[in-house]
Amino acid sequence: MQPLFPAILIFGDSTADTGNNNYHLQTIFKAMHLPYGVDLPGHEASGRFSNGKLISDIIASKLNIKDLVPPFLQPNISDQDIVTGVCFASAGAGYDDRTSLSSKAIPVSQQPSMFKNYIARLKGIVGDKKAMEIINNALVVISAGPNDFILNFYDIPTRRLEYPTIYGYQEFVLKRLDGFVRKLVKKLPEIEASLPGSKFLYANVYDPLMDMIQNPSKYGFKETKKGCCGTGYLETTFMCNPLTKTCPNHSDHLFGTQFIPQKLLTITLDNFVDAQIRGWIKA
């Protein structure tokens, strides 16, 4: 089946990073070991903060672009992968540059620098005219924001006194995220109007996530408030590793080895691709 877009270009944080942090030496936010990647082909960690595919991969696959989106910083990335799109996201990044200070990730604001290098390589492969045709018709996905709330807010000294438990802070963050999302959605038409020829679509992950947390049995979950690695509250990156105790069946948990759950992504993005992207193209 013919792809709906010639290429896919991904920016963002750990929800979208397909492995750039593997090659970014400054950060400790890496997913180069099991249990990350346990459900991927070959059952090997690839740098994705997930047991399986990420936002990048699921959208690309559903739109028949490619099955897995490679990280741009991967040294042996092929010309074909350059032509059909890559990922510039970095786990631990945020919209606010201060978010990346503790994680040493590549901030969202600096990821366009990689994109400029990508354009130069793409032009070298297909020529200037074809390269701009691919870029102008590519699907661009931006997935970021949670780190700005999780890291920045909890750095405020009084916040830890207000919310001494992780669960209490989780509730606080979810409410703030909801407010941010609603403001963002209202802003999108204005942003779109300022960029003639562009079309902005928002994938609603928040509402399905809350429904899964509140109605676990509806989705086949037994645990929706704790992760599957270690205590289930803090373990990620190097703290979730082959020596860390994991639950016997991670499919029982909404949050497995990642911030954004696989099942949530699959359900949400199935609807997003079918109802919004395909619907917009047909219109």
C-alpha cells in the first residue's frame, strides 16, 4: 500500500526517542538494556524507553512509511532511512531548556539543529528539489511536555513538602498537564494560521490514560498506578536494568518499563491515525 506521506520526522522526549541518547554521551538517560525492548523483534533493547514500539514507530507503521523509525544520531543509518524519515527526539528533553539541565538530554529547542544536518544529507542523496519536496510533504510528529512538569515542578523545594509521596505528586502533575493540554489545543489554530500550508493535529493521550487508570479491568489491567520495574515508582533509565526485579507479567501493568504505556499508545494512535490523519487527507 502506498504511504500517505513520503517521510516522517520526529521531535520530542522519551516518548518518541528511538535511540538518539545511545549516541549522546553526556546523558545518563539511556535505554540500552533489558527490560527495555523485551517485546521488540529480537527482544533486544534499542534505546527506546518502552517494552515495544514508541509513538514514532506506531504512526510510521500505520501510515505504511516504515516499521521502525531510526534515530538520526545512529552512525550507520542508511540512505533509505534518511529519505523516509528519522527521529531527532531525546529522552529527558523538554520544551523548556532548563528541563534538560538535570538529564543532559538534547532540548527540543536544539533538535532543529540535527534537522538542518538531516536536510543537508537528504539533499546529498536525492538532490535539492526532491529533498524539499519530501520535507514539505512529510509528517512531523512532536511528542514532549511531561518532563517539563515532572522535573521542573518537583525541583521547587516547597513542592516536596506539599507532595511527600510520589502518588500525590502524580495527581498534581496530571491535573497541571490537563490544563496545559486544553490551552495548547486552543492555540493550535493560531499557530497553523501563522504557517501557511501547514496543518496541525493533536493526539489526545490524556483522556484515554485517565480512563485506563480509573477503569483497569476494562482494558485487562490489574495495576495502573505502579510500574513494573523495581518499586514501580522511581525506576527508569539505569535504575531499571537486568538486575532490577520486574513483575512476572508486565502486560498486567499499565505502566511497564516506560513512561507512556504500550497499550495506551496503540489504542490512542489507532484512533488518531484513522479518525484524524486519514480523515483530514480524505477531506
